[in-house]
Amino acid sequence: MRLRKKVALITGAGKGIGRATAELFAKEGAFVEIAEVDDAAAQEAVRAIHQAGGEAAATHVDVSDQASVESWRAQVLARHNRVDVLFNNAGVSAVGALHDVPEELWEKVVAVNLTGVYRVCKAFLPTMIAQRGGSIINMSSSIVHTGLLRRAAYSATKGAILAMTKSMQVDYAPYNIRVNALLPGTIFTPFVEQYLRESYDNPEEAKGALRQRQLAPELGTPDDVAYAALYLASDEARYVWGSGLIVDGGTTAGKPY
Ligand SMILES: NC(=O)c1ccc[n+]([C@@H]2O[C@H](COP(=O)([O-])OP(=O)(O)OC[C@H]3O[C@@H](n4cnc5c(N)ncnc54)[C@H](O)[C@@H]3O)[C@@H](O)[C@H]2O)c1
């Protein structure tokens, strides 16, 4: 019970890494508040948590929409009047070399992956400041350390998230708020499945190629990242401030051959 009695907010927790983290946080004693655009997936996540004996609620939230985030803030604070953990996980992909990325796609990926994190943090920081504590986890990616084919727009947002995390940490340190980033490598989720489908004629072959660019024998799973998020969320990480925690099977550590 590493998160006993904590209120943990997770965006994009209907699927993939967010879903695995929501289930793990609930198992560790947190009340999990899920913000999702995919209502069916969010309800399914809440059902699974309740079935396992945990506590959770889901709200329809589009992190790129200010009114939607404001309404979520009001609901969460009415229920708990505190926020212990805020995991900004929601994200969308954008595939294409920079000159191939249409402006609407650029704007969408920035609106969700970057401005969405700004909006959600802005909504809940006053509460964390007033309570003099909290843990914010921002989802970046190991792509910030090694470029990746046809991902310029996406990597721009994830690089900005890592930089923003460090400056946020400086600003909120006086309030005992820890702000860290997570940098996963290739985690096999619906997000990656979609990327493989959209980008390659033979997605299975491409999956094998992804495995070869890392040192670990298998691609990561959502649980691999969920356990890292659990660490950053818990008091065990009380001395971890403004870090970018890499969870990438060695992709950025060195070349396999
Ligand atoms: N899967 C990977 O290999 C990988 C690697 C590095 C970083 N990441 C990052 O991890 C995060 C989660 O990725 P995933 O692979 O679990 O993706 P996923 O697509 O499986 O899950 C993302 C969830 O976010 C939700 N979402 C999308 N836009 C939203 C919005 N505007 N408001 C609220 N919710 C929204 C989706 O409905 C979905 O349930 C993303 O930020 C992604 O960039 C993933």
C-alpha cells in the first residue's frame, strides 16, 4: 500500500500505460481519478479497479480543452479537496517527417501533448501549493535523447515536456512539490500498434526491428512504466526532484551492435 489514502489523478488512463498505472495505483491504495476522451475505455478501467477492490472515478476530459479541464478540476476538488499525485500521461502520436506534417496535425499534437499538460498542471497547482506538497509526473519519451524516423512533431512536444518539467521543479520546490518526467522507450500499447500499422507495410517485421534497436530482448509493457510511475508518485522518491527517468530497455544507453 505505497499510495494509501492518496488522491491520484491520471490523464489518458483508459488504455495503455495510463490504464496499467491506474490499476497499479489503485492496488497500492490510491483513489484514482481518470480523465479520458474515450469514455468506454475509461468506464472499463473504473470497472476493473472496482472489481479488484480499489477506488476510482472517471470523467470525460479533453486535456486540450480549457473548459473540459476546468470542469474536471471542479469535480475532483468537490470529491476530495486535495490532490497528491498528478500524472500527465495523455498523449497522441504524429507520424511524418517535418515537411510532411500538416499544420492541423502539428497543432493537435502540441495541443494535447504540451498545452494539455500546461492546462492540467495550471488547474491543480493552486491546490498542491496550498497543501504544501504533491508529486507531478509528466510523460515525456526517450525520443528526446535519440531522434526517431518521422517523429519530428511528436519529439518536439516530448522535448518541451522534459525542459518544462525541470523549470517547473525549480518554481515549485519551495512548496514541497516534486515534478519529474518519465521517458519510456518502445512500450507495446495501442498507441504503438497504431504507429506500426500507419507507418509500415509489414507491422510484424517492424515490431522485430523495434526490438533490435534496444538492449533488452523484449519491448516494454505498460506495467514496466506503471511501476516507474508508482515509484515517482510514492514517498520512496522523496529525494527525486526534477529528474527524467528513462525506462527504455537500454535504447538510449548504447547500440546493440
Ligand atoms: N507507448 C510508447 O511506446 C510510448 C513511449 C514513450 C512515451 N509514450 C507516451 O505515453 C503516453 C501514453 O501512451 P500509450 O502508449 O499508453 O498511449 P495509448 O494511445 O494507448 O493511450 C493514451 C490514452 O490517452 C487518451 N487521450 C488521447 N488524447 C486525449 C486528450 N486530449 N484528453 C484526454 N485523454 C486523451 C487516449 O484516449 C488513450 O486512452 C503518451 O503521452 C505517449 O506519448 C508512449
